[in-house]
Amino acid sequence: MDSGQPNKKQKVQDASSGFNAATDVNNLSDLTLNSIPILPRDCKNLLLDIEGCTTAISFVHDVLFPFAKNNVQKYLKEEVDSDELKRIADSLVEDLSKLDPEHPSRKEVGDVEKHENDDNAIQQMIVKHVHALMNHDVKATGLKSLQGKVWKAGYDSGELKGHVYEDFKPMLDWCSRQGVSVNIYSSGSIGAQKLLFGCSTEGNLCSYFNSHFDTTSGGKKESQSYKNIAKDLGVEPKDICFVSDAEEELVAAREAGIGFPVMSVRPGNKPLSDIGRKFPLIFSLLQICGSGK
């Protein structure tokens, strides 16, 4: 009588039969298709862009820039003495003088004015120059310096809080535990970077960063800039993971020998071209974190 139990002499089929498995198939190649670097396995030096990476582009364009534009006159009246007014005016005149005479900012201002001795007149001239430069998205030294000062006043008063994505602080905590060096590279000044992260929606994050870099290290679309940063960090370019939302920056980084250029994809970022899609894509900074400790 058949007891329903398998005969000990019978060959029992492999346990994988009846499931979606096959013991004689090696899918190792599938597991290595993902080109996203994993830290710290692949490298321990992380270089991050800000806009479209740690922080929404909309925060910069819809919050910071309008705040500077709308509050510059208040800042000049409440925070700046006569000597500083003249220095600010001179720096903006220099910014405008470097532009082509046919540049729309120059046309909006008309003749580039030399400041007068009357503080009220100087304030009005500064406001006019700031608006002319910002209306046409000019990135200039004097303007950026003044914007940073206006933003600092806003952060100090609590009117401004720097936006960071929700995945950013968990990633920073993970990097801290793993000994991964986190560095920032942005077109915004180092001072503005520290203000944003020092007064962020997640509190003061500045202690997490090893170094900050801005355009004093070179333009972000220039390959030499990334070599300069690697030298300052004391590492080889191949040992750096650079995350940005700008394909021109990633191309320049790759040309400089950066080992792991990665494309950040966030809501509101510029749509990817065929060039951008060739880089590893991440939708959260947590995607570059390994298993951790």
C-alpha cells in the first residue's frame, strides 16, 4: 500500500522545481548592470551640487532670488553705513562695466552710473543695478556678494530657512558613520552655501561637511575645476563621486577623470537629454549609500 511518503531510494527532485528558480543559471551579470556607485565600496569622497541635488531648484529661483530682489532696499537702509554703500555701488558698477554694451542689463540701466554722495541716491542706484542684473540672470561677483548679505539678514531674522530634501540628512548621517567625506561644490558663494545649510529646514548641517567649493575653484562646466578640487582634497579625481543635475557639469567632471559622475533627477529639474541619460541616474541621495554599519 502506498503510504504517500517518498521511497528513500527514489530521487527527490530539486527543491527549486515548481518555483521561479533554476540552480544551473548564473545571473551575476544582471546584478552588476546597475552602474550607480555604492559608497564607501567604490569611493569615500562625495562631491555634491546644491540646486537640483540637495535642494530644490525652485527654492533658489522662487524663494532666494525674489527675497534678495525685494529686500535689498530694506537691507541697505537698516544695515549699511555710508562707506559700505559706496563700496557696494562701486562693485555693481564694475559688474555692469564687464558686460557687453548690448547686454540687456546694460540697456536697462542706460549709462553705467557713478554714485553720488547722497546716501538715498546711492541706495536707489544700487537697487536699480541689482534689479537690472537679476532680471537677466547675471552671475557677477559684486551682485553675489550683496545677495549673500541680504540672505544672511533673512536667515538671521528667521524669515528664511534653507530647503533640503528629506533624504539629505539621513544620507549625511550614513556618510558620517561610514567615514565618507562629504563636500559641496556650487556656483553660489561658500558663504551662501553655509547660510543655506546652517539655517536649513533640518537644522544646522554644516558640521557634516569636509569642504566647500565655489567658482573660485573654477567654473562648474570646466574640467580643470574638478582637478583643482581633487588636488585641494588631496585625492585622485578617480576617487571622487560627483552628483549633479547638470549634464554639462558631469561631462566636464568625466573629462577631468572623476571616477563616478552621477546624475541627480529631482522634480523640477531640467529634462534629461540623451547625453544626461548616459550617466547613472539617482532619484534619491540614499541610492548611493551602501548597506552601512
